[in-house]
Amino acid sequence: MKPPTFEGGIDGLKAYNWVQGMEKIFSVIQAQCPETHKQGNMTVSEYDKAFTDLSQFAPHMISTENLKARRFEEGLKDGLRKPIKMLRLPTYTDVLNVALMAETENEKPNTSGNEQRRQVSYVPPRNQGGSNPYKKQNTGTSGWSQGSSSGGNQNRPCGKCGKVHTGQCYRDAGACYKCGQVGHLMRNCTNAPRPGFVDRRATSMGSGFVPRPTATTSSAQSSGAKLDSGRRQGKMFAMTPGDSQNTNSVVSGTLHICGHLAYVLIDSGSTHSFVSAQFAIKLTRPLESLDYELHVSQPMGSGVICSTVYKACDILIGSAHLLVDLIPLNMSHFDVILGMDWLTSNFATIDCIAKRVMIQIPDKGDITFEGKAVVPPPYLISAMHARRLINKGCQGYLCSILTTESGVTTLQDIPIVNEFPDVFPEDLPGLLVDREIEFVIDLVPGTQPISKTPYRMAPLELKELKVQLQELLDKGFIKPSISPWGAPVLFVKKKDGTMRLCIDYRELNKVTIKNRYPLPRIDDLFDQLQGARVFSKIDLRSGYHQLKVKAEDVEKTAFRTRYGHYEFLVMPFGVTNAPAAFMDLMNRVFKYYLDEFVVVFIDDILVYSKTPEQHAEHLRMVLQTLRENKLFGKLKKCEF
């Protein structure tokens, strides 16, 4: 079974059809690829390497540290995933470190108290002396060892929760694991713990396994008394402009800070006020040292220690000048965050519904700051990503965008161009001049004439065919033919909705000797534009039809329709060497101006200059060249 090929492009439908075709082949040969990678029998290190290798092919699935951590976490073995998942580690690195530690601890021989208690009920084979080496231990134990060795039902796992316990199953009763009462969960429990309760979330996640604390919590726990004296704990939420509009406790907008307009987030959840490193360079205040070290906790990453501050920065709200101490911090989306320290010192009240901050300072009256809504920029995704989201149940909306033109541009509205009205006619003249080159169709030796049956057309297409054939006859572009050659015709819809008549010259192109005239590379053309500031674009009107076909090759362009047999006198669309031939013509016409102030790509002409004065002169020279060579442009598609 030959798989379909995909060579890239901007057409999303082609990519979608290719994916569908490949999936059909995979389903037939039963070569299904799992959507999620699992650890299986691999070690954590091997799983990490495989995860990293596969991640480069799906970056959208791990676009944030949190998504990457959750994806890696889901692929771990059950014995590692379940305890690690309870920690809710924020970053991929944290999950990997804890998984490596857990794997190492699980491989060690276990000597914890729990394991020793489990070993009490186990009676190993007797040694050579006939005595039981564990007998002395058993005689000194309490009733637990006797019950565990004699009562086998007490060590049997519960059928509801899968754990070994005595008494009623808390999961089956829907009760709290901590206090044993119903109506709430353990994480929300405020009651005293029941006798014998051990909070395993804070002690161990298995036999001998103690998770490594993250950077956010370690600094607060390890320093102990330092937080009271030399270091203080701060908090700053990671938030985007879009989130600020959906959160009731914050207000965002623009304020003048030290004379510069800043995008400010007023956040009651932030303990201190911060300034971004990018905006800090605009402040006119000196950078001073804090009297203490501030440990700032960020939910999406590790903690940050701050030790500097810009004191007494001026904030202008209305006509009132207020002061704030700003701590520099690497952050995005906002220039300044005003936290509780500033809100408290200025007696501020946040109106969550109206997104308004009211400040009541004695001797200054009431000051009100109105937040401004921020519309986040659109996030572009691929068609394949959109399909996956829809398959997951997300809602999709189909929107069409149309550009509206302010008005029709005329020659009289454009300086210099209005001096060349004959270069921009409403239609091509019927008779074309003889040029330096003509379009030639060289065939492979021994080729016989090829004729194909006309394609079937709908009634509307036949009507349009009759109209366009008559137009081509009136202009002198085609004539009736008795040639043994004959290609079928079809219609292709243009961007503006009109139908373009196309001739299917595929069979002719197969036996045509290819013209190796090189077309310019787009990146090479862009290199010529360095330093240019003023541009004009000229698009030729039906450029291919402005080049004649060599007389002895006219019969090879013949095509068959329901309304007759015709052949082209001008170069038609669809023949294999047409772009190279027209590129040759344009290079001959503009050979003195190429790479000086003109670049040409087939029938598109770009005029570029460094100043408007130079551009006026260059544009006049280009239009005069078109006039002398009887080449015509289409004003509607030109830009000046």
C-alpha cells in the first residue's frame, strides 16, 4: 500500500487530507501509535530521555512548565505516579528529581519500622540448629504481632479502597480520612485528627521515601527563624493581562510612574510592590539595598530572593502624587505591580465589580483609579491542533473576515502615475507588438501530436466558457485551429470569485524540453532591499498574454472545447516553460535597473528607493520603460 505524500505548503486542507490518508493506512495495517508515552519497564532516566526526544515533535503539548510536568507525570509507573501526583509539583525538573529519588529509594533494602512490623508475621525456614531466628522477637511483641500472624483477615486489603485497615472503610462511607466525620474532605478538615491518624502527605510517600521540597517551600522551612529576622516571606502571583480581567481581586490599567507611562497591575494578593527589569531603567530613583532579604514565592516557578528597592517612586493618579517603594523583579506582561504594602499605606479600597480603586488619604481627599480592560492578542494554532481540541470537546466557531476598500483608486489620485495613463489601460489591446523574444515550445525528438477528449462541464461553466472564448477571439489572443494537437479545458476560481479559463497542458508538458532559465530566489531579492524606505509595486495585466508564441509552435497550444477547436497566438497559462520565458523578457526589459532600484519576479515589479525624491525619479523611469516596451499594468492590483 503506497502512502500519500505531503510536500508542505500553506493549504490546511491538503495537510488534513494527508493526515486522514495516513491514519487510514495505519488502521489497515494495524500499526497504531499510542498518543501518550509510558515508562513501562524503563528506568526513570531512560524514560526521561525518551520523553525529551519525543517532546520536540509536539512542542504545543508541553508549551508551559506545568503542562510538561503533568505530561511527564502521567507516563510514570503507578508506584511512582500516584505519590508524586499528590505533591502537585509545579515544574518538570521537580517531578524528574523526585521520581529519580523515589526510584533510588525503592531499590534499596527497606529497614523502616513499617517493614519490620510486616516481617514479624513472616516465619522463615528453620536454620540448621532447628530454632526460629525470629522467635525471640515474636515473644517480645505486643498483641499486634499475634493478631497479624494468626488473624489473616486483618491483613487482607479492603475491597473498596484497596488498603489494609481495621473498622469501617472511610472511602466507602464518604468520610474524612483525618477526623472520620462525613460532609467534607480531608484537605478542608478543621477538626482534630482521630486517634492513630498519620498525615502521609507530610511524612512519606512509601517505604523510606521522603520527597525533596521545591525551591518555593524549602527557603521558608529551612531558614526557620531567619524569616523573622534576616529574611521575610513575600508572595507575587503570576498573571497575564487576560487573567486580570477575569480576577475580582485585581485591577489593571496605565499610570504615570516617575514621569513614564506604565502598565500597572493593582493586586491585593501581592504582599509587596514590584517593578519589571525592563521598566526599572526608566526610574529616576537610585537603587538601594533592602534592610532584609525578601523571598518572593511564585506559583509557577521557584522562589526568588530580592535585596534591592527603588524608594519613594512618584505615582500620578489624577492630580495627586503618591509614593511607592518598588522592588525590581524579572516579570513579564506588567511594568509595575502595586501590592498590599502600597494599598494599605494609602487606605485603598478595591471595588471588584466596577474594577475601581478608591484611595482615601487624610488631607488629600478621595482619589479614584478606574481600571482599563485589556484585550489579549489572539493566539494562533495549527489546523491539526484545532482538530484535536474539537475532538476533546472544545467548541469551535467559524468566522469569515472580509477586507473593505475605502474607495476606488484612480490615476488622477496618484502623482507621477497620472502621467502614464496608457500604461494602465482598462483592457489589453488586441494587437501585440513583436518583441525581442517569443515563446518557444521545443519537443522531445520523435514526439507525436497529442489530443484529449474535452472535459465534461456544468451548464454554468459552459455558459462562462462561451463568453470567455468570444472575448479571447475579439482580442486576437486565439484563433480557430485545425491542429492535430488538442488539450482539454477547465475552470479555476480566482480570489475575487471570477472563473479563470485554464488549459490542461499536462500531456504537452511531459514531452516538452524544459527551459533551465533560473528564477530568482526570494531571499536574494529581499537582500537587495536593505536601506530602502519607499516602495511601489506594479502588477502587469495578464502578463503571459503580453508575449507572442513563435509561429511554428502555435499549433501545439491547441485546445478542444464543446464550441470548437482553437489555438493560442499569445503565451497561455499552464505551459511548463511560461515562467522562465516571461522572466527572461522582464530581465531584458529592465536589465539596466535590476538590483539598482528594481527587482522583478515574473510579472511583478517592485520599485524601491531610500528617499521619496529618489523614488519619484525611479518610478518615472520604470513607467517610461513599460511604455516604450508596450507592457501594460493593472492599476487595481498595484500599490504606490
